Amino acid sequence: MISIIRSLIIWIIIFLTILFLSPIFFITWLFTFLFDDRLFYLSKVALFWGSLYTRLSPWWHVHVVGREKIKKEEVYVVIANHQSLEDIIAMYRLGKPFRWVSKAEVFRIPVYGWLMHLSGDIKLIRTSKASIKKMLIDGENALKKGCTLFIFPEGTRSRDGQLGNFKEGAFKLAQLAKKSIIPVVIDGTKDNLLNKYGVFMGTHHIILKVLDEIPYSSFQNMDTRELANHVKRLMDSELMQIRNKVE
């Protein structure tokens, strides 16, 4: 019964935010896209909207460590480990406007996918070389325009909470656009957020830990695969430390 009541409250919050914020999102796009090349104002609305769910729900507790490492005026390639749908919601609590690089399937989700199109988020078909090439071109242009990008370098969710192999795309983008990388380690999201009946499960305590910026100058001449493996080791070590403290 508690799970059903909790789920009902969360679904009401989701419905009301879509009802009231979708028109605001569209109106913001309509009045700003001609002069706001970065879609910065639209990104601010998305940031407010995305962070609203974990702020309003008493069952989501997000603790951000190291937020001050993300400089307001800097442009980054932000990467994080990926364990569940909940990661996407939690990332908005970083407070940094960004665009997603996301798999094509997400763009087909009603309402959310349509808004991603308006936001200038970048679509990727992981099995298509042409799509990967286009993603690199679009991503580089967005970064040079002044838009921070967010990518899950594993390319898919981890089944066991451990870091999977990192794809090279995020790191190639950072090298092409000459931008620094900000790694973010997420923990506390590997448990199921929803069951198959759409019921929200349990209380979730989530940690987002922002690691030190990796400046472009430190990897400009590094092999992309070597860079991806290096960053993975840093994040893996940090994830282990977080989990050891919790235990």
C-alpha cells in the first residue's frame, strides 16, 4: 500500500510538471531560438525542470559533492557512469546547463523526446558508423559554440553496478573541440526505480561526486583509447572509495 501511495504521488508530480512546464519550455524556445544560438535559456528551463523531481519527492535524496569544481563560464565534456534511468534525473542536480548525447531510442519517447529535439540534444545510433560520425561533427560544433555536453561513455546501463568499458566518442569529442573533461561518479542508482507495473520502488540515496577537471592540455596528444581507459580507472577507484565508506 505504501508503494502504491508513493507511486501515485510521484506520478502526480510528473503529470503536473509536464502539464505546466511543457508550454513554458515551448514558449521559451519560440522566443529565443532565433537569437540564442546556444539555446542557453532553454537549457536553464530544462535544468530547472529536470532537478524539480528529486527536489519535490521525499523519496529521492541527492547529495552532490564537489559541485564547485564545475566553473560557471567554462564549457566541458561531462561524463558519468550509468546504472539506471535515475542517473538521468540525478544529473540535473549538478546545476550546469548542458545538452545530452543520447541514443536514438530516447528521442522517440513521447513529450520527453520531442523536447530533446527542441533542446538541440544530439542523437546517436550506436551501431551506425554514419551516425557516430555525425554525432562527432554535431558535438564538436555544439562545444565550440559554447554548449557543455553530457555523455554516458559506457553507452548503456551497467547490469551489476560496476563500470563497463568506455566508448571513445566522448573523449574524441573533447580532443576535437579542445575542451576539458569533467568526470562525475554516481552511486545509489543501481536498484530498480520502477517495477514492471510502473510502481516506484523504495527510497533512494544518491551520491554525485564531481572529480577534478581533466584539462585539455593534459590529454591533447594522448591516444583516445588510452585516455578513455585512464579516465575509467580514475572513476572506478573513486566509485570503490564511495562504496567502501557507505559500507
